[in-house]
Amino acid sequence: MRAAWYEKQGPAREVLSVGEMETPDPRAGEVRIRLVTSGINPGDVKKRQDAFGYGMSYPRVVPHSDGAGTVDAVGAGVSAAWVGRRVWCFGAQTYRPFGTAAEFTGVPLERVVPLPEGVSFEQGACLGIPGLTAHRAVHVAGPVAGRTVLVQGGAGAVGMMAVQLAHLAGAKVLATCRRESDCALAFRAGAEDVLVSDEKMGERIKALAPEGVHHIVEVAFAAHLQTDVEVLAQGGSIATYASDVFTPELPFWPLVFQNVRLFFVGSDDIPAEAKQEAARTINQALEAGWSGFEIAESFPLAEIAQAHEWVEHPRKAGRVVLSCTR
């Protein structure tokens, strides 16, 4: 089979290779997926770059955690009824060397989800990391029905899913975006009001939520923390999955006086039961008519380096995917 891999970390064109590898057999508890599409997340790019300084966990890494395709074989202990099913997967390369940038991959059954009818493989390949992160970030502090949720960065992959999942759960959803042109994406995902970020953002949010925001999903923890504290209701919460600064400074006493609860969300280590609930809820959103993501570009497997460079320096809004069949 054809696959992409790297054996050292660095710039995409210097370390990514594409060639022939042995087709994997599914192990016990796994299914093998004939992949149609592989999703590329910023985390996949950062692993390849060694952005966090963890180094190579394995001698060879086939990148990407998310993908979609059709089950073509099962390992011991897995029902043969899975064969032929359209599926999406998450965590294929989480604590494992073999991801979805290949024609086939073996994935533990608990990381495989049926792909609803009418949903494309391209959409399926975009769901995993953003969906699990968003679901956990929305729900980690408790039920949001009837509460006001603010999603900072509502046009990003995680942000759009957080808006949709909070809306689906019955919250009043406010969102922020960096540009006016991005606001339509957050509205389409289910936001009631969308604001373009500026120096008066706190005042504008408080005008929309005079009793305070109950929960915030945060993409730029350091940059937005002062505003977040300003608009939070007493006892409110922040769930952050990213920060623009590696070591943010905390306004300790304002956080104390507001009795703020902070949650830090990393998709790889979300509890297993929360991942399963997230997968079910994501499918419910799709089945209820959520249209999913804009696909900015689809690259063939042989052009994985160019695809990674696009993720590093986006030319337009939307997700980047690899076609594993061309």
C-alpha cells in the first residue's frame, strides 16, 4: 500500500516521505479501514515539527489521527458485521505510530464511529480531534442547557463545533471571530450573536449577556483572559484548549473573586467515556442537519508536504484533507 511517513522531525518538505509500506493486518480489538480521506489538524503538523519538544516517540510515524473510509477487515474479537461499513475514526495516531496518511490503517474499535448516511468521507475525516475537543470544552464544567456560552474563535474548527454542540445542548451561544468575513461560519454553526474581536469586546459581550457568561470555550487563553474574567458570571468557568502564549500570566485575585473554574482540555487524554459521548453527539448533530466544515483544499497523498504547508500558512478558511485514493 502507499503511505506517507517521517523518521525525523522538521520542515514538511525535508522529512515527509511517500512510498510503499506493508499493508497492516488488524490486531485483536481493531478494524482495518480502507481510507478515502485523511484529515490534517494543527496538532498533526506540530508533532511533525516537534513544536512542544517531545521528540520522536517512534522510529517511524505515519501521521494524522483523523480519517474516514470503509472497514475492510476486522481483528479477533470484533464482529464481522463491521466489514463494509462507512466509518470515521479518531486517535489513530494517539500514542501509536500509525495514523491515517495511508491507504489502509488499523484502529481500535473504540475509536471507530459509523459515518451517517449522506455525510461525505471528507467531512468524516475532519470530525475527530476538533469534535472531541469541542465537546469536552463545552461540557466539562457541567450541563449548559439554558445557560450562556461564549465561544472565542467561533470560526475555527474546534470553535465551530463548540458552537454547534453548545447550541444542540440548549445553550444561548455567543461567539467571537477575528474577521467580519468569518462571522457567517459561526452563525451557520448555531451562534445567536457573533462579534468581531476588538478592544471593546468585553463591553459588547456584557451588553448581550448582562447577567454574565456562564461558560467560555477558549482558543487563545492568554490573549483573552482579561476579557473572559470581565464577562464571566460569578462562579463561571473557562475551558481552554489552546493559548497564544506558552506561559500565560494569570490575574489571580480577579479569578478568585469571581470564583472562576478553569479547565484545560487536551483531546488525546479526554476520558474514554467522554470520547464516546462526544462521538454520539457529533453524529446526532450531523443527522439533525448540521452541514459541517468548509473544505478549503484536498491534496493527493503524494502532496502531503504541500498540504502540511497549507495548514501552517492557510490561504483561505476551511479544512485541509488528503485524498488517500489518488
